Amino acid sequence: MGVYDLAIRNATVKDGAASTCDIAARDGRIVSPGTGKVDAREEIDAGGRLLSPGFVNGHCHLDKSDLLSRMEPGDFGKSLEENRELLKKFKKGYERAELKARALGVLREMAAQGVTALRSQVDVDTTAGLVPAEALIELRDECGRLVHLSLCAFPQEGVLRPGTRELMEEALKLGVEAVGGNPYVEAGEEERRRHVDVLFELAAAYDRDLEIQVDESNSPGDFLLPYIVEKASASGRGSRVAVTHCISLAAVEDARALAVMDGIAGAGMSVIVTPSCNMITRFPEGVLRRGANSITRVKDLLERGVNVVLGTDNVRDIFYPLGNGSMLREMHVAAVALRMTAAGDARRLLEMATLAGARLLGLEYGLEPGCAADLMLMEGRSMRGVLSGAASVACVVRGGRPVVRTDSRVRFT
Ligand SMILES: [Zn+2]
């Protein structure tokens, strides 16, 4: 049997189960689930806590994170469009070391809350150039022991502006993994479609995954998703295309939405949802506002077998001053916003926060032999209990090694 690197004993591995079992890991992989005694260099007594694959934060912006510390009180409460303008002020002053320090702080904060893998957008445009990409590539390479970080080149200011496509190509050549998109910053419908065309060209030319942020204005008038679904289906690369936000899917009439969701499922695309940011984004005056349509149709997408991924989006910046990178909190917001409080919903939310993101990033996550030993122990025996309690992550394992332990003892005095 040999000596294992790590054994986790007395863990609850089946949501809500009464019995516990042991899991062992070697060379960064799970090798032996079961109850037999194993010889391991390091041991963790789970004490009956719930063991899960680590959180995968499917969408965030490390380069912007913690900009809050540099903002004035008047820099808050603006519309999405005004915030995008304000961001440029900060980006002009970006320096690699300062940006990296901010990103590292938030990366460690996420890891402490159970995140073992994440995809971060990184702005690529003529305002900041390649400074954010270079800083986050360095960070990615230095922090591999703590988390798996995957980067997505995000043309925050549009891709049609002269010089931007070239910068996107430079970022991909430097090692940024995925092509990102932001079509709504372009001037009109035709330009937005052209933006999408350029993204598909880049993804095919460099053989990369594609993630497009789309339809987040909360208005049924902004509905570019059908065009993206069409392109994804025709390209034959649908399983490598993800769309983020997609709020208009909940604002257009049913027949139209259902046809598009069938198209998403048929193409094998992923949908990424960031509930907190979706719920708080402020829109220009006059735009239709309904509580129910501030977030996409997650339950309908799940019913169709679509890979729905959870992400935290922004952390303490212009777009979301209250973000803190907690996937547990994001699960809770999703449960409330989507009315996902029935039995079984907590498990579905956990899958969106772990396995779905791993699928997006091409990682083998799970509790079976052969899966990555990227794991966390949560305070509780059931996911519903974790979500309804004073939730916390007790321990995080990355590559078969414990990287975080939390001591959250409470004393009444
Ligand atoms: Zn975002």
C-alpha cells in the first residue's frame, strides 16, 4: 500500500451522512477513499466535518481588487457606465508591484475561505497596457502552491479601439490562458457583433477558451447572447465558450429565452453567474427594473444540464465595494436571489461553486481516486447546515498539503 502524503480521517463525504470515512492523497491526487487504516506522513482529524473539493471561483478581477483603499468617498454609487470611466483614473497610475500586492492580499483572503482554484479577468487595453497581465502572470507562477490561478485577457475598454487587438495577442503570447470579452462598451449593435467576431477569431487562432461578459444592463433591449450562442454552435468549440452575467435572459419573453437556453445546452457552453454583483449593479435611469430579473435563469439552465459556474466577481473596488471573495457568501446570496432553499438546492449550489468551475478550468475535481487533492473541510455535516450556520472553512488542502487551518473557537465570558 505504501506511505501516503496525507490522510484525512473521520470526514463526512456524503452530504448529511451519519457515518464518516477516511481519504488519503499522494502526489497531489486522491488515491484511497475508504475506512481502512493508512500510513501517512501527515494526518488531519476532520472530526466529522463535511469534506468537499475546494471552491473554484469562476469569475473575479484580481487586478482591480482592493482599489477601495485608494478611492475617495465620492467615488461610489455610480452607474455601471460611470464606474467604467472612473476606473480609467486608477488604471493610469497602475504599477506592477502595487497591483501585485493588492492581488496577493485578496488571493490569500480567498484561499483562507476555501478557494483552491480561480479564474481572474485581467484588463488588457491601451490605458493600462500589459502591466496588469505581467503582474498577474508573476503572481500566478509564484502562488501555484496555494491556488490554481487561471487568467483571462479582458478588453475592458473594447477590442475595436486601435491597438487593443495587438495587446490582446501580446497577452496571450505572454501566457494569459483565456480570451475575454466585453461587447457592450462598443458604440452600437454592429460594433458589438464585430467585437464578438474578433474574440472568436482570437480564441481559434491561439486555441484558447473564451469567456464573454454580456447582457448585464438589466434591460431586455440588450440581448446579444443569441448571437454568441449562434457563433459558438457554428464554431464547433461550444464547450470552450462561457458567457458571464446574461441577465437579459431573465428579462426577455419566455419563448425567446427558452430557445436560447436550449442553444446554450446544445452547444455545451458554460454560464457564469456572480449573484452579488448582479444584484447591486446600478443602471441608468429609465431602465426597466424588476427584482426577479437582476440575475440570470439559473434553475432553467441547470435543468437543461448547462454547466452553471459561480463566481464572486469584484472584491472591494469601484464595481462592488462590499465584495470579499467568499464563495460561501456567494452561495448564500445565490440561494436567496434564486429562491434556492429547498432540500437539494444547497448541494446544487455547492456543485456550482466547486465542480462546475473545475470543469470550466479543465481541472479534475471530486472525491474519487485520481481527482486533485484540492479539498476543504467545512464546519458542519451537511451543506444546508453550513449555509444556515455561522459558516466557516476549517481547513484547506492544496495538492495534498494542508495550506490553511482556521481556529474559530468562540468563548462566552
Ligand atoms: Zn466581472
